[in-house]
Amino acid sequence: MIFLFGCKEVKEEKPAEPLNILWINADDLGRELACYGNPDIKTPHIDKLAQQGTLYANAYANAPICSSSRSSQITGMYPTTINCLDHRTINMTELPDGIKPITEYFKEAGYFISNGSGRDYLKKGGKRDYNFIPDIKYPAKDWSERAEGQPFFAQVQIKYPHRVFEGHEQNPINPETVTLPGCYPDHPLLKADWALYLESVQKCDDIVGWVMKRLEDEGLANNTAVFFFGDHGRPHLRDKQFLYEGGLQIPLIVRYPKHVETGKIDKRLVSLVDVAATSLKLAGVESKHNLHGKVFIGEEQENRDYVFGFRQRAGDAPDAIRSITDGRYKLIWNQEPERPWMQLSSYKRSEYPAFTVYRVLHKNGELAAPYNQFMADSRPEFEFFDLEEDPNEFNNLANNEDYQEHFNRLKSVLQTNLKAYDKNRIPESEATIQKGKDGSQNYFKKKMKKLGLPEAPSDEELLEYWNKTLLGKIK
């Protein structure tokens, strides 16, 4: 349940001076925040931001992994359209058809551009991780380096809650009392991992508090539109890298005094690609190409009927998945259904305890339904879910006659739009895919050495490591 705040109607006025735009971008952040209704966590600064602005209850990323999502964010385009969907794209290309990062449009309008690391309090450059060339040249890490009176488009990149998780000293969370999402079995290792994730989210909240206090101290709070969001969904087994709700759902909060309602919960569908279009519109800056994003604030706002999701190769896990939702119904198109959900992902095997837990439980015949669905050798080509009745996306209704009207409608809209959205994607060759696999597997070997494990540990050896490092902290 999302917490409700008192709403206040405000009259929209034009700013007396150029508007600053600030993006606070948290790495791998799902909707696990107190203001989104999670009872196990303390996020007072983000909650305050929601009280001062509008919370968007149905915001989604376009891709469930950072480089693809961030490439989409900074261009206002779907990642397939700009050949940026493979993570990380090995054979990078220039942006097609005159498309530019929106930083260029802000520069042309006289804006100062900066990108800094929130973890380092803007003393270092912030995460970019874009899948195109040439790289964006940010002249500064901090908006304070601008000329006096110059408006800014600034980004604060917050590392948290990306793995490796870090504990929160002031507000530790008891793993034994947390509530796991319904898509995961009740297992002590998963609960310990989840508790550390929540503590990392709290570290993100600390940085948000620092950023907002700084805006207040510098007299910038009333003339800065703040967009707070996650770059994609949460970093857990069935979430990140997948197009299920956990991989695409993000928090989105916008604070813009006198122009955005305070304490409001907006339940419209919003796509992360919309943030670029809306930021430009609020600042009165025009893009030279048609954006995929829709403006969702102000007099020219548009409602969105559908949100699209895209997934291709992620490290050494090649795939091709597309999705669409209207907020109630969700269609996932597995274009390579012969690939299992649990195909090798060296990154997930090295960083996610659940990857090993699932494998060991399954081998021992102890992974119960419906969780054991994820261990199947292949996937259906289409998955169709009623999110209202089945928010955990376990009951595939693709062949259910009672839902064929909705299934066919979403399938038609998805496939029709993909003719345009997928046209600029350059498929990777087998040699390129192998290069991605080699890089990920070398990463795995180095990680195992760092953990004091063999280069190729068994699942049982990895499970023993996770039991010692995570459950040992509870006892």
C-alpha cells in the first residue's frame, strides 16, 4: 500500500528565471521505499521529497539493466532504436538519424551540464555507461562550477543499492523479520540478502537527503525541478535482466515547486523514456529529433496507454525479450524461447545468492511450485499475465480463451510498434557474443579468486560461502 499525503492544488506559473533541471538517478533501485508502502525500511529523505512533490505509482524503465536503460534515458529514445540494447554493447555505433543526447540540446540553450557521483558527494564524475559513440563530454561533476546565474542540467548518480550491498549502521534491518516479495520462496539466505538490499536503499536515502539540503542551503530549491528515479528495477534473481515487474518497476518522484502538486500520488503509466522529454519541455528547450518519450507534466502533458520493455544480451547471457503492459495486462514475448531463464549469467552467479540457492534446491528436489517454474529448460514464446490478479507473474494466461481479446490486442500493438523500434538494432555476430561470454567468465574467475574460492566452484561450494558470509552475520 502506498502512503497517502494531503494533496494541495497549485496554480501553474511560468518561472521568473531559467529553470534548473536535476536528475537524481539511483542504481538498481526498485520501489522498496517507505513512501511506496514498504514497512521494513526507513527512507525519510525520499519520503519528504514525495511529500513536497508528486509520486508516480506506475513508472517503468525501458530496459532492466543499466547501460541500455541509461542510453535510453539520455536520448529520450528506446534502446533498440539507437542500437544500445546489448549490455554492454561491444560494437558501439554512433547515434542514428540525427539523434543526439539531450545534454547537447541543453548546452545549445545555454545550460551548464554536470554529472557527479552522489556517493562521493560530487567530488568524482558520475556513472554514464552509455552504449554509443562518441562518449558524452561532461565539463563538470558539480553544478557549482557554472557561471553566476547560469541554469544547469545536472545529474547525481547514486551507486546504491547496486550490488555489492552495504549495511546501514544507523538503521540495521533484521533479516528474520523482513517480508520477501511474493515471487521468491521464504528462505533464510534470500531474506538475509533482501535485508542487505534494503539497508543499501537506506544509504541511497542518506545521499538524497544531502542533495536536497544542499539545494536548500544554496537557495536553489524553488527554481529547480528535481526528478528522482531508479535506472531500472531491483537487483535480484528474477528481476534485473528480466522484463517481469521487478526488473522494470522503478520509483519516480518529481519535485517542482508551484508547478507540481505536493503530496500527490499519480497512478498514470509513465515510462523512464518520458523523463527526457518532460525535462526539456519544462526548461523550454527544444529537441531537434522526435523523442519516444511523452511529456507527463504541464499543460502539454500526454497520457500513455502502454509501456514497452526491451532485453538483449546481458554479459554472457544472450537473449531477446520484448514486453508491453497497459497497467493491468502484461505481455512478454520471448523471441528465443529455447533459452532457459536460468541460463548461465556469470555476473548473477557470482553476486546473487539466490542463483545458487535455486540451483541447489532444484537439484535436491526441494524447490517447490510455483518457484520451480524458473528452472525449466525452455520458456513459452509468449507469457501473458493479469497483474491485478497475479502481480508475481506466475500464471501464464497466453492460451486461456477468456483472455484472448486482451492477449491479441497487446500482441498486435507490440509487434506493430517493434517494426519501427527494432529497425536500427544491429544483431551481434556469434564472435561478438562469444567475446561477451569470455569477458563475463573472466570476471567470474577473478571474483571467485577474490572470495577465496576455486575458479570454477561447485554450487555447493558457493552455497557454503553464502551461508558463512550472510547467515553468519545473523548468529
